[in-house]
Amino acid sequence: MSFNATESAFEGFRLARRAPLAILAWAGAYVAFFVVFFAVAGGNLINIISLAEQVEQNPSPSMSDLSTLGQAYGAMMGLALPLSLLFSAVLATAVARSVIQPQDKRFGYLRLGRDELRVLGATLLVAVLMFFVTMGGALIIGLFAGLAAGTGASWLVLPAVLGGLALVAVAIWLAVRLSLVVPMTFAEEKIAIKESWAMTKGRFWPLLGMAILAGVMSILVGLLGSIIIAPLNMIFGGLNSLIGAETTNVVALVGRFWPALLIWGVVNALLSAAQAAIIYAPFSSAYLGLKDERRA
């Protein structure tokens, strides 16, 4: 088959129809991830929820309040970020496997091996590259803005604004050119940054349109999910039931709030699994289409 942006954008829905048990397996993986996440960082999460509620209720929060909230968030991310990155790599690889090697259905396409570690490494490299490009651009823009504020030269605001727009355009361009890194890294069993760059040459606009369409569909699924989960949160409280909890002991919290945590975890796991399929699958489909075009 050849690459068709619209067809590829709907690959996530075709995947859900073709392998519904895989979506359920990914939802189960999300539930397991939530359990491990809560066991590792549950106490910090309770602190963040309570502190955020206090800051929202205070019309003029002090720097001390904001600093305490930032420290609690930083502590949680320090515990949760490595786990989140590994889980994201496992799930992204599972989606790529389901599209590129659909016959390999064992364990709902979920594994933890060399493929997943390669995808993790490739994802980190792309993230580092994007970080340095965007931070470098932001520093230059900040320099112009600082000069405009410090010297009163209002004309310097124009380069800052134009630079900001250019930075956004460059970030989008880089993201699209590197959008096939994950499926290519999985399929070709090597970190495929240069290969993604070469394959996406001349395909920027179709790939961008595909990504936007898939993103819009993911948002719509999320909105539908929020409508479904709203009455359940009203009944059981969701994570809001943890506000003001007098203990950050994870065992005690689970024993007291397990119905709210269970409902929140299961519904969000199903939504997250569906959205992962909608977002990730199109890029694997695009890779297969562009690969066939090259062969032809």
C-alpha cells in the first residue's frame, strides 16, 4: 500500500476493531502502572493535590506556598518520571508492533526487552534534541525581550514576537520530521533518527495533517470519556476525594479511598489505552505506506 494521510490517521480505530483484546491489555497495563505509581509516589501526589487546593483558594498565594507546591511536584516527578518513561516506551512499542507485526499478538503485543529499550533510547534522544533547539531559541527570544524592556526600544518587541512564531514553526517541523522514529526504531531494530529524517523528506504537510487529525480524534475521545466519568466522580469523588486527607500513608489511603481510586483508575486506563492507539498507530501506518512507496 502507498501512504495516505487520511487513511493512516484512522489506523487507531482500525486497530481497536482488529484487536480489541489488545486495547484491554493496554488498559490493564495502565491500571498496573497506576498501582505502581501510587505505591511509589502516592504520598507526594496527596501533598500536591492538597497544596494545589490551598493555593487555588488563596486569592494571593505567597511565594512560600508556590515554592512548597513546586518542591512537592519536583519530588513526585523525581520518583515517577523514570517509571513513566519506561512505561511510555513499552506502550509505544506495543502499538508499533500491533501495526507492523499484527500477527505477534502474545501478551497484547506488550513486551519488555531490547525493542522497548531501543525505543526508550530513541525517544530520549529526540526529547534532548527538541529541548536544546527550543531552549536555544527561547534564550534568543528572551534576550530580545529583555533588551526591549531594559532599553525602552519598543521596536525590539517585533523581533521577539517573530522569533517566537519562528520557534514554534521550527519545533513543529522537527517533530514531524522525527515522527517516524519510534516505528522505524522498532521495525529496523536500530535507533532510526537519520532514517526518519530521510523518509519524511517531502512529506511534511501530509504527516502534519495526519497528526492533527489524529490529535483531534484523541481529544474528542477524551471529551467523551470525561462526560462518562463525570457522574462517577460525583458519586465516588475521584482523586478530589483525597483533598485534605490527614495521612499520606499509601496503605491507609488505599484502605479508605479504594472505591474512588478504583473507578478513577479503570476508566482512565481505558481512555488512555484508546487514546494511545489513536495517537501512536497512525505513524506506524505511515511508515508502512512510505516504505512500500520506496519499494515501488
